[in-house]
Amino acid sequence: MSRFTVGRLLAPELVRPLSKAVCTTTSTTTVPQWTRLFSQSHAARNLFTTPSQQQTQQQNGAGAMNRLVQQVMRGSLRPGESNPESLADTLDVTEEENNPEPYHFHIYSHKHNTHVTVTKPNRDAIISLSCGNLGFRKSGRKHYDSAYQLGAYVIDKMHQKGLVKSIHKMEVVLRGFGPGREAVVKVLMGNEGRLLRPKITRVSDATRLKFGGTRSKKKRRLG
């Protein structure tokens, strides 16, 4: 029995709803069945979009781009960020990009003396003083009080030269474990360094540690 004879045996009432269903599905479905496998791809989606849909998509994309450009121009949004920021933050970012390297405040303290050096972003020294430049001699240079006076004197020199106003970022570099290390830090944390504290962005330690090298000197034995 062939398929044609089977179709003749079916009642018209049964064949008619099936034919309507097939007609409705074929009329409403415009995308072929083989494209269902590629429905997730961008090319397949654009292939079967009508010109009106493409025009609306282009208009939506252009409107979103215009809104983004307006936010950037107003300073409420920086490129590459999702959260809106103020105009002052945008200006700070541009200033940091122009001058990324901060000023440096070096504190070198050992058991005999304390040295304080202020350098530019290109590492050129502006102020370089030690306790001996303040009039301390011999064993008087190694004490806590002499280092404290040195730190206060250096900050006063910075005020006289107008460096405090020109400095936007400053890094404090500590080296050595002498008594002057804590003394100069106390100066920065006290009343003398109240204008410099907000500009300190980083505190680092550059103490040199011995690694290999020649044989060290024999330690002195007492008793």
C-alpha cells in the first residue's frame, strides 16, 4: 500500500485540520529550519532581519553612543568605566597621567648620623641635609633630638622655597634603623608636617640587606 492510497483512506475531517496546521506554520515561519542551528550567531541574526529592524538597531546604537559622548564631555563618565565620576576626578586623572612620578622624601638613618633628601620626580635632589649641617658635631649627630630638629628644618626649607604648594604627590622612603628614623617620621606626623601629610601617597622601605658578598669583619667580643 502506497502513501497515496493511505491518504485516500483517511477521512476528510482528519486531513483538513492537519493541512491547516501545516499551512499556518509554513506561512508564519520565515526562517528555514536549517538556520536554527546557527540562530545564535551574529551573521544569522542579521541575515533575516528586516530593513526596518536594521534601521531601528542603528538608531538605538547611535543614540547610545551620543549619550556616552555627552557624559564624557560633561565629565560625568570617564572612558572605560561604568560608574559616573565627577569632573574633578577626571582632571586629577589627567594630571596624574602627565606627571605620574611623585616627589620623594628620603630618610637615611644609621647609628652615627641622619640624612634627609628631597628629590624631584626625575630624582634630582632639591634639599639634602644631615645633622652635621645644623651644627651638631661628632657623637651629637646620632641622637634622636638632632634628627628631630633636622626633620623640622627640612620641612621649613620646603615652605620657604614654595615646594609644599607645587608638590601634589610625595613618597616617603625610609632607609636604615637608626634613632633618626622614628624622629623624622614623628616630625611628619606632627604639627610641622600637617600640610605634607595629605600629599603622601606611599611609604616604602629601602634598607639594604646583605646578600652574599665578601666575608664580614669579625665581631668584637666584650668580656
